[in-house]
Amino acid sequence: MDIALIADDLTGACDAAVQFKTRGVRSLVHFSPDGAEDARVQAFTTETRDCTENEAETKIRELGARVSAAQPQLIFKKIDSLLRGNPRIEIEAALKAFNCDVVLATPAFPGLGRIVWDGHLHVDGDARWKPVDVAAVMGSEHVKPECIADALRNGAHYVSTDATANSDLALIVEEGLRSGRQCCGQARRAWRARSRKHYSALQEGNRRESRGRCRCCSASVRIIP
């Protein structure tokens, strides 16, 4: 396994996996970590969006104990773009569970008007939304995208960053790959531009499969119970 995609609900797992699917990579989404197959990119749902912090941490730790045996080179911990659920607890738990070197994260989703600017999450078009301090919620060290490399060189291990456009998300991914360190990352739309370059199509499995559709497009992904 090259990449493990971890989400706190099934919709999120499918939404992350479908970024590879739309670029010719067969994506596997598992309900159970015991169902991991010999595929290069696999997604798992922990169903922890509405769990307590202790429950979420336990489930991430248990998932890590099983999935890390496949030695994924990169962990993509998907978080909600409005920071719902337990993003801080789950990211910190994933960092430990998968023995990652660094975390690079942002909740930004520019395509839906959800951007991080000057350290705060803004939602365009929602007059009721009050900007959220990302570092305060996530417990991270917050920097501009162009400062990621400096932060990592200075010993930062949990970095969140501004992102106002897809180019910022791409830069986050590039900096993570360039660092040469095992990353636990979250920059969801950046994988649209990078998945074809780094990962080839997955072999078809022999297991009975069902199909799920991404909420953002018509692509389907293979879901393994």
C-alpha cells in the first residue's frame, strides 16, 4: 500500500478515494481495517464524526495498528472542511498510530468557497459564519504555504497552513513530498492534480463489490464491506 486514506465517515472516505478514481486509479474503500487488500491506494472510514474524543482516539489507534502493517508511505487523514468532528484528536492520534514524521494540514476547500487566510477558516457566501482560528482548533503550528519548508527544517512536526486557491493545496503536497519524510497530510483537492503523476491504476480484486458515488461528481468508487 502506498497511500492510506483515513476519514471519519463513509462519505469522506469515498470523497477522498474518488480523487484517485477520476484519474484512472481504482480506489478501494473499506468499512473494516481487516479488509485491506493488496492495492496501492486504500481508504478507510472510522465512523468517528459524532464520537467522543476518547472513542475517536481509540478507533484511530486500532486502525493504525492494523493498517500500518502494510507500510503505507503517506497517510491522508481527511478532516471536515468546516472542522466538524474531532480533527485535532484524530490527527494527533494518526500521527502516533502510523508513526509519521510530520503532519501538513488545512481544512481549506477553495472550490466551495472555504478558504484559510491569515490563520482563519472563512466561508464565502455565508453571512452567519464567523472565522475560525485554525491553529486553536487543531492545536497546530500555523504558517503560510511558502513557509512550510522552513517550519519543517526548524523542527515543526504538526503544521497547518493558509490556502486560498488550489495552487496553495498543490504547494502543500509538493512540500510534503519534497521533505522526504513520512507525512500525515490533509489537503483534499490537491490530490486531483497529483494522483495521476504518482500512482498507477490498481489491479482489480476478486471480491464481491458494491459502488458508492462521490457527492461532488459522478465518479464511483469500489466499497468493500
